[in-house]
Amino acid sequence: EHHDGIVEHLVDNLRELENDKIFNQIQIYQRDQSCIYDSQVDQISAAEVLQECLFGKWSKVEEEMLKLGQERLKELGEIDK
């Protein structure tokens, strides 16, 4: 619950940092260390990219991970019987 509140405010906080021009450059990286946003290259705002990354459509990898997790939970449920 606390974690959810923090994540929900990340986009607004980033937007504020962008508007205040506190940093010369903002980059956003995924867990696999690939850069998905660089303010020196991309024209869109970092906050928009982060919004889509956190709350947008799931990637194929994320969908597959969910499917595998659900299958594993089903298997564990059958073990308990």
C-alpha cells in the first residue's frame, strides 16, 4: 500500500523536476538496463514516458511472466489438495 502511493507520485514528481529544470539531463532505464528515455535525444517529456512505462499497456514479457506466475500458483494449489 505504501509502495503504491510512492509509485503513483513518481510521475508528478518527475514532471515537477522537469518543469523546474533542475537537471541538465534526465534518463529513464528499464530493469534490463536499457535506456528508454534521454532528455537530450527525445522530444517527449520524461513524465509522459514514465507514465506509460508504469501504468501503460503491458509488454509481451510482462504478460508472459503473469501467465507463468498464474500457472505456478495453480500448480501449488493442486499440491495442497
